[in-house]
Amino acid sequence: MNTDLTALKPALVWKHFAAMTQIPRPSFHEEKIRRYVLDTARSLGLECCEDEAHNVYVRKPASKGMENRKGVILQAHLDMVPQKNNDTTFDFLTDPIRAYVDGEWVTADGTTLGADNGIGAAAILAVLEDDTLEHGPLEALFTATEETGMVGAFGLKKGLLEGDILLNLDSETEGELYVGCAGGLDANMTFPYAPVPTPAQGFAAATVTVKGLKGGHSGIQIIAQRANANKLLFRLLRRWTAAHELLLCAVDGGGLRNAIPREATAAVLVRAGEFGAFCEEVRAFEALAQAEFAGVEEEIAVAAQACDRPSEMIPQEVQERLIRAVAACPDGLQRMSLAMPGLVQTSTNLARVVSDGRSVQLQCLLRSSVNSEKDALGDAIAALFELAGAEVELTGSYDGWNPDMNSPILKAMTASYEALYGRKPAVTAIHAGLECGVIGGTYPQLDMISFGPTICYPHSPDERVGIASVAKFYEFLLHTLKHVPVR
């Protein structure tokens, strides 16, 4: 296994990314990576600071003869999504990412790689370090906690940024320029309960597990219509409770709000005399799920394993309402865009269902490029869970980023790409949420573009980045900086 990323080209980008893989940086735990960026900037003699929202800001003067160019802000986020396979022993708060070269790709051993958005951040650091480059006035903005609510972007204050153009380096298909993105909304549901003792006799305990799903980014991969582990688990429970008694003791499904759930587990009790039939039902459901998602999911596994009897359970009246509500909850792709063929317009991801002994908490992340449609979907989900007796809160709403097809930087970058590679780049929008939408709300005068290298399966342990695409992305970035229009 080749773990030497520093031998890859471009050397400065991979040097910084290799260093970043050794620094734990899940959302809300970004102290060490901020220190790395600030220390790097100070070692280069560059002006830098950290704001109240824990964004890091660096300024680099224009190279000689380029002082009259428009100011450019290079922007990326510092946190990463901490996802791992169940059979991988790893602590995202202390352990370095085990990154390695796999043919034409760089990936990680059993965890997310952090190329989202580590490659973008590494490219900015490379630009800041290289004094041979030609560029106008540069600012670097490294935002905090993007993956769990765009906290840094929302906390960005007016008056900090001085540039005219913002280049967001957080897209994931080389050769594409993104000029718009979806807005988002969190739906948070809670079923409070007082736990009750489980029956002492007459029931057998089982752990029911759904695993082996691909998961992925709930904005980018939602169009693939992959299976959602939470939906499958509760569909199975609903099937059994239609004709049999089942007692739900605990549930733990999904992970982060912006990741399609790959795994979900429930602790249940069934009548002792029906345990064999229940296991048969689980096996039959596994076959059904595998058939339904053939060609999309290759490794769906649904299993029931006997376990020790839990001492407490969720009251039956609560679990019945919970099971029905999750079974009915909208999930996945809701509508495609008519204005931009191939673009998802509206979606929702039932990201999390977890009990803590006193409540069951659920979270959906809704996305849409049409704000009214996003709000209507949020109202529909809220109404469903309110009818089921849950407490509901809709939070974190942010608008999308509307495309400007007459953007000067779009025209300049299209010309740059064509000059380098003999063809025009694709110009599109993305269903995921980009910080451009939030930053543009604070700095509406900015001319913005998002682009990046090819990153496959972000937000999952299958995440990988194309080595050749990183070289093209960086070459394109440098060419763009060299040919930024005059003020």
C-alpha cells in the first residue's frame, strides 16, 4: 500500500493535503487544522486572523505588475465528514486518516478521506506558498464547520472581505463550473417518552440490523436513488407489526445530517414462539430489498440476531406512532428541475433516527433550488410528525445561489478552460448546498464560481479523489488567477 502522497503532483497541493490527513478535523473539532493554516500563513509572512465564527482569513498581496487586477477570494472549508465502516476501528478525534494511493485515485482505509474539502484547502495553501505565481490581490477564506450547518459561513461578518470575485473550491467534478446551488432546511423531530420495563417472560430479544448500503452525500448522490437504511429498517418493523406484536427498545440509524444513511440498528422483542418466524420475515425482507434496489445497491444486508433482553423499552403507544411516521416520511428525490435538465430540484434525506432512553430524535435535511418548494416540503414533514405526536422544529434555513449566466468570471474561466484543454467546461448548478449561497447573502456584490477536482462518494468510506483531476484542477486555478480581469 503506497501511503506517500507527497510524491504526487502538483507537489505543493499534495504536501499540504498529506499534512491535513494527519490532523483530526471533524466538524466542531477544527482547532488543530486552524492552527496549521495560521502557522503556515505566519511562516510565509502573510497577514492572517481568526474571526469569532472560527473562520481563518489570510491576505496575500498581488504579484509584481498585477496590482490592477480584480481581487480574488479563494474559499474552502476546513472540516470533514467523519464516517467509517462498522468493522473499522478509528477515532476521528485522535487518529490520522490512513490515506493511500490506489491506482489513479487516492482513498482511505475504511473511513472518509477528507478530500471534501481538504483538496480545496490544500490548493489554497499551495497558492499562498508559491511566490512564483502571477496573480492579483488574493484573499483566502477557510470557513468553519461547513458540513454540519455552514456555521462559519453564517457567522461571516460584513467588512472582512475586500475582493471582487469568490472562487469556491468545493465542487467535485473536474471540468464543471458551478453557478448555482440548492438551499437547505433541517426538520428536527422528537418523540419524548418515559421508558417502561420490558416483559420478564414470553418474549425473545433480537438486534435487527440493516447495513451494506452505499450511502453518500445527500445532495450529490440523492439522484442515484440509493436505499436509506432508516427507511428500510422501519419498513421492516411496520411489516411485522401489521400482524404481530413487536416491542421496540432502542434504535440507532444513520449518522450525519448530510449523509444518506448506510446502517441502522434496532433492539426489539418479539413473542418467543414467533422468533423463528420473525427471522424468516427478516430474511424475506432482505431478499425483497435486494431485488428492489438491484443495480443500485449490491450489498444490502438485513439480519436479526438473538441478544440479551433489554431492561427498558419505548412505550407501545409511542413506538406505534413512531413506526408509522417513519414509514410515511418522504425521503429521497422529490422533483427534478425543468429549467436545468438532469438537476435535482427538491429532495429530502431522513438522516437520523436515534433513541437515548428518554426520547427518539429524528432529523431530515431538505434541499431545493426553489425556496417555496423547500418550505412546503418542510411544512408537510412537520405536519406528518405533529399528527404522530412528535415535537417538531424547522431550523437552519438558507436560500440557494441563483445562477448568473452573464457573470464576468464565468466568461473568463470558460475562456481559460478552453485555452488550456481545447473544449469548454460544463456550466451547471448543484443540488448540494454550497457556501456561495450563504456568503453571497452577506456579500451580494461578489461574482462567484465553484469548481474542483473529481471526488467520488464523498461523505462515505468509499470517498476517493482522482489524482490526474487534482493536477488539472490546480492548473486551471493558476491559469484563472493569471488571467483575472483588470478592475
